[in-house]
Amino acid sequence: MPPRPVVSPPRRITRSSLARFRYGDDDSSTKENSTPPPPIDIEDAIPSLTAARKRKRTTTILEASSTTSLRRAIETKKEEKEIETKQVAAPRRQRKPARKTVDADTGEAKVSPPSHWEEMYDAVKAMRSPGGAAANAAVDTMGCERLAETSANPRDRRFQTLVALMLSSQTKDTTNAVAMKRLQTELPPHAPGAPAGLNLENVLAADPELINKLIWAVGFHNNKTKYLKQVAVILKDKWKGDIPDTIEGLVALPGVGPKMAHLCLSAAWDRTEGIGVDVHVHRITNLWGWHTTKNPEETRLALQSWLPRDRWREINWLLVGFGQTVCLPVGRRCGECDLGLRGLCRAAEKKKVLEGRRVRESTVIEKVENDEAIVKVEEELEQDEVIEKDVVVNEAVNEPVKESETDVTDGLETNSERTPERREALSKKARRPKRV
């Protein structure tokens, strides 16, 4: 291998070695003869970038009015900030469920109702009224207490109410209404010449397969067919062909639970001894936080412990219709519910509530604008009528006066006394242009 060339180490660059590049030395002789000046750092030759030019401060004298207005604006801003800091956030509504309390004076234990329950009850009642968000529910026209035929006798009406309640379990009101209609119209008579339709005798004589065919659309129709036949036999043997008039007697029937018993007693016998709690009442009252119960029977006992007795019958109708229209099991319409918009429902979905408030505000603005537009239109119509009246009056004033209707005298003779030749001469004279 050839030997490597010897490379001298790089020369060190120092300030003295860079001094010859100093600016302003053109004559080489002077460089050699003159004494070298002191070395200057290369950083000194570059102007400093950090040293910025200072701007002169100019003082402006404001007028007295402008300074006072500025001071007032600053003071108002300070006052607004102080008010904002002093303002305390509005306290949230305290939602307390129904709870047991002990009276300090008497020592008796009682159940206190949930917070704001009357306000919530009244809001739901307003929504269930005609024109409300929860109006026209299925239960209003197809509820079990409304499916009995009005033309039937009282005993058959009570029996039909009981059958409607037995078929309504796990079934929508619309489907239940269709099944009841088929029983009332297609059930054959038990004997020749007897009336057809839904009554105790026809159910006893009907074939179970026929009954099952007529009610096949309802839930668990096989079991309900069996229960209907058993109940018909019990009513004939133990209750003289009528339905029981007590809660204990109704609950003892096959396929009849506490909810059906209380609803049947109030609808058929017009006696309210308890609250009929179905899935809607159980679900909604737990959503509101009125109580924490596991099944409808616990909900019934919890409600009866504090709810006034005069509302026991009405609450089922209110909450069932409310659950069918607004507070649905899936896809609740919180944006249309007054409870959510007013902050009374703890289970309301915030996104839907905010959207519902925006919609209501926009509708109010549109209503106000429409009212203003109607007022403007009415004002314009009134102005047009005034203009038309003015035109009519002006036309009436500017109409030429007929000579035959005037009473103005010309000299000493009246219009009636003038001869035709005289009147014609006067009319020609009146038509001549006047000389100015």
C-alpha cells in the first residue's frame, strides 16, 4: 500500500489572524510600516440586531368630554365585573324522593311526598289536555275501560271490561281494541235466538280454538284463552254470573293481577280502592325519582303511601297516555316535554332539551313577527280605506252642479221661473271661458 500523505493540522483561526480583513486599509505599505491596531472581534463588526430603535413617545391631550366618557366607560366595566363576581349561581332544584319522616310533636311516622310533585303532576295534566304535547293518546279512545259496548246491559259491560283487562297484558291498546271488537262481533250465540257477541254464556259455550283464533293478535293468546274459559266457569259457579266486586275476589281469578283488579273495580264498579300501576306508571315514576322500586306492586304501595286519594284513579290515565306519546320507552321526546324544558325531570336528555328550547324561542319570535306583520297589514288597509274615502269625497265635491238642482237666483228670477230660452242663454254664458 502506498504511504499516506502527511496532512498538516488545520490552522487555528484567531482574532489576530482575522485582523487583516479589517475594513478601511487599502494601502499595503501602510499596513507593513504602521503598527498593527489592537485586534477587533468579528462580532463587533456585525451590527447588533437586538438594539432596536426607540420610538418617541407622543403625548396627546384629550378633550374633557372624551376623558370623562372614557372614565365612565371604565367605571361601568368595573361595576359590571364586580356584579358578575358577586352574583352567585342560582341554586339547583333539590329533588328528594318520597321518604319516611317522624313528627317531632306526636312521634307518628309518615311519608313525605317527593319534591315538586304537584308542579310535575300539573304539568303532565296540562300536556294531556287537548292541544298539549301528550294529547290524543291511544288510551284515550282504546283504553280497557272504554272498550265495553255501551248498548250492552250492565252485567255484560262489567264482564267485557274484565275481559279487556285480561287481554291487555303485554299488548298494545290498538291491538287489544281489535281483538275485543272481534269477540264482540264474531262470537256465536250459545243458543238459537240468543244474542251473539261477548257475554258470559257465549264464552262458556264457545270452542277454545275459536276464542284463540279471535284473539290471536294479543300477547300470550294461548294462555289467555285458557284463563278466559276458567274465569267464565268461576263466575258462573261462585259469583252468579257477575264479576267480583272486591279486590280479593278479582285477584283470585286466573290471569288477574293487582293492577287489573284495581282498574276493573274502578271502571266496572266505580270504586277506587287502589292505584292501577302498569309498566308506564312504574317506569315513569322511577325516572322522575319519586321512588326506587323493582316492580309495579312496589310502585303501587309507594304511591299509595303519600299520593292524595282523589288522584288514585286519574294518575293511571295521565301517565299511560304520557308514556305513549312523549315519555316513550325508546326515543323519549324530551325536547317537547314541559318537565324537561322547565328542569323538573332529572332523567331528561340535555341535548334534546336544549334543542327544544331553541325551537320554542324561534317559534315565539316568528309569532311576534307574524303579529307585527298582521298589525302592519291592518294599518295599511286602514290607510287605503281612508284614501278611498278621501277620493270619494273629492269626487263628490268636484262634480259639476246641475242647473236644475240649483236654488241660486239670477237677478230677481229663480231657476223655476226662467223660460227655456233664458236657461239656454245662461248655460252658454256659463260655458264661455273667462278672460283674465
